[in-house]
Amino acid sequence: MKKYRKLSIGLALILVMIFVLSACGGKATSTGGSSGGSAPAATAPAPAEDAGSSAPAEQVTEFKYGKIDIPGKDGALCGAPIYIAYDQGFFAEEGFDVTLISADAETRKIGLNNGTIPIVNGDFQFFPSIEEGVKVKVVDGLHNGCIKFLVPKGSSIKTASDLKGKKVAVDEIGGTPHQVASVWVEKAGISAKPEDGEVEFVVYSDGNLELEALRSGDVEVAALWDPLGSIYTSGDDPEFEVLFDLSTDPTFAGKYCCFLYASSKVIDENPEYVSALLRAYHKAQEWIAENPKEAVEIISSKKYSAIEDIALAEELVKSYAYPSLHDHEVGTQNVEEDVKYFVNELAGIGYLKTTDPDAFASEIYYNVDLELGK
């Protein structure tokens, strides 16, 4: 009997242990993640189909619109709203997990066309691309002028009319400095068309090479993006003089030179997505308008742009006239009218083929409803 009693007690203990272990195992499985383990990965909905859907209870959705790539590693100072929207969390506030990427012009066009890049900043150099079939719309203005034309100190060249028979350095034919110079001289009655030979545009792959050509006399004018144009014309004894400033010249002053372009595919599939993106940019623009010094310090310290002269960079940022939220609300600058202006100017010098510039301008501009998705 003692033998059977010991056996029964042993079996009972084994059954109790099995039950306890089973319960612990079930508890660990049901929680999905415990201290010392990895938390479940956040699942972001796709922009087009799933942006409004609810995630299952066991999933953690940190960003309403999920991951997004935005070109923002070109180092241009005038791209400040991208850097600030990223750094100050404005993209995140509007539901985007943003990665800033490097992307050349062709990569941007392809990404916009197929919707993998939803938005980029760019100038009116994009207008011919749209005419050639890239599916993208202008959705807003970003800032005013950021291009200067330089001449040697004491140069006899003082106006656009003086460029007849001269050589002008540019970064590319069809690029914005080239287009701006073309519009400028055409308004002075000088043909910018190469076949007429009244102005010769010489291409250099880098702004510093343009300056070297200007020093050596290989060209008489250098058309440059900021900050180079400002760096070499500031200080007590500047090396060059400013012939033309996009932000102050009557032909361009008070008009957006740089716009925001959104993918037509993304607009068609989810306009709420574009609305949220634009709100993030607007927050960044206002922050810069109110805090230009702090904006430059962030851009410099985080190495979004290589800045050597903080004070000069601050002046440049101010000159770009980033609009405030109030400016957007009251329409201080009319984006659609600026688009029409530049479409007409580019059509007039042959860079656009359209025979109806106003209709083309209306076609490429999209008025975003900023209340969507709020």
C-alpha cells in the first residue's frame, strides 16, 4: 500500500507541474512581447488604399501615412523647409515617417511619375518636363529668388543689354540659371537662341568652375545658385559684383521661383496624403520666417547644408521670403498667377512648345484642399 500511495503522490505532482508549465507558456504566447523581448514592428498603411483603415489591435501604428522618401540631401540652403520640417517633427506631426534621400533630376522625375516620390521642391525647369509627359502638378510655392549673376569688379557690363556678344557661364543648358538668363536678355531685346549667336552660354559642371572661368576671362558673366553668388560678392573687399539678383530684379521680384511639385498619381489616389504633406511644409515655412537665425543654426549644425558664414546664410534665408501660415491663408503670393507668368515667359522664348500658355498653366497647377484629413 505504501508503494502505491507514493506512486499516486508522484503522479499527482507531475500533473500539477505540467499544468503550471502549460499556463506559463500560454501566457507568454498571448502577450506577443515581454520585457527583454522585441516589441512588435509598427505597421504603416499604404498611402493609397489603407490610409484610412484601422490597424489590428495587436499592431502599433505610429504614422498615419507610413514611411515616405523625400529628396532632401542636395545641400541647397533654399531647401530649408525640408530640413526644418524633418528636424522639428512637422512631417511626423502630419503622419509621415520621412527618410531624406539623395536624388538627381531624372530620379525625381521617375519617382514623381510612378508615385514612389510623392513631393519634391523644384523651379520652373520642371515645366518642360511636364509638357513632355512627366505626371506631376505644381501644388504650392516654396520661396523667392536664389540665383545671382556675377561679373568681375569694375566690369563694363551693367544691364541685360550689355550681354549681347558675351559669354555666360551656366550649370546646364535648360537649367534654371540658363532659363532665367534667357528670359532676362530676351526682355532686353537680345535673342537667347543659340542659332542667333547673340549670347553664348557655356556649361560648367560646378559653380566653382564657373567662377574660375570668370576670373580667367573665359566668360564675362557667371550665373550661379546661392550661396556662391553671395559669398563672393560680400565682405569688405568682394572679388566680384552682382549684375543680377533674382530676388530683386523687376522681372522676377515678388514671385516664387521655386515650387512644390506633387506626383499626379498620389494626388489622384489619395489627395488627403498630399494635403497633410503640404501642411507640414507650411509649418516649416512659418517656423523659418519667425526663426531665421535658429533655422540656419540647425541647418548648419546638423549639416543639412554646408554653411561657413552663419550671418550671410541668415540674410539669404530672409531674402527667400518664406511665407507664414497667415500669408498662405490670405494669399499674399498667388501661386497660380506665378505659374502662369513663368509659363508665358518660357513659351515666349521657345522653352515651352505650348500655343496656349494660360491653358497649360491651369492644367499643371493643382489647388490642394488643406482641410483634408485634419
